[in-house]
Amino acid sequence: MSGKPPIVAVVDDEDDVRQSLQRLLRAAGFEVLAYGSGTEFLRHVTDSSPDCVVLDMHMPRLTGLDVQAALRERALEVPVVILTGNETAEMRAAAFAAGVDDYLAKPVDDDVLIGAIVAAMHHHGRPRDAGTAGRGLP
């Protein structure tokens, strides 16, 4: 890996999920910033400049779609991968219509999540250094 690792922001209101995702993504070579709410993330997104956001769909106050809408309103072109424990066809369609890069159901396979992050960053022209070592991913 050359240079600084890509920064992935994890936004999930469940501590256990957030900590698990942090461990996984750090082990895959990403720098990880974790936020317990969409409000907290939006307060820091400009300063943190993440290369990708892993965003829980169902959170109190601001949902994943609310956060995605706020990113678009601010013209922040950051790749977004949605995670949800309550997948429906309607929510999936709404997420993609809102401009997310991928929509994955919890529990998610580690390699599937890392692959989705790498693909989303690649699609947006972001760094691809992390998340590929030893996993057979592009």
C-alpha cells in the first residue's frame, strides 16, 4: 500500500455494529472514523473528508436516506454504502434513487462489504489501496 490509507466513515447507532465494522475495516487497511448518528457525522463530514461512507439505514432522528440527502444538498460527492437490518424492495429502490452506491443487508459478509466499498470508491475515482490485500478483490 502506498501513501495514506483511504478513510471510511462508519455511521451506525448500534455500538456493537459500529465497533465490529471498525475492526473489520481497519484490518482491511482502511482508516476508520466512527459516528453514532447521522447528525454527528454531518457535523464532521467536511473536516474528515471520507473516501467512502458505510451508513446504517435505520437510525433515530436522521435515517440513512436523510444523511444521503444532506450530502447531496451540500454537493459532497462521497461514495455511500448503505447497511440495513430491515431490507425491503421499496427501501432498496429509494436508496438507489437517492444516489447510494450499494445497499447491503445485515449481517453482511466481510468480503462483500469490503468489495462494495472498494467498488464504490473506484466508481468515484477514490483511492483503491486498502481492502484488497489477500482478499482477491480488484
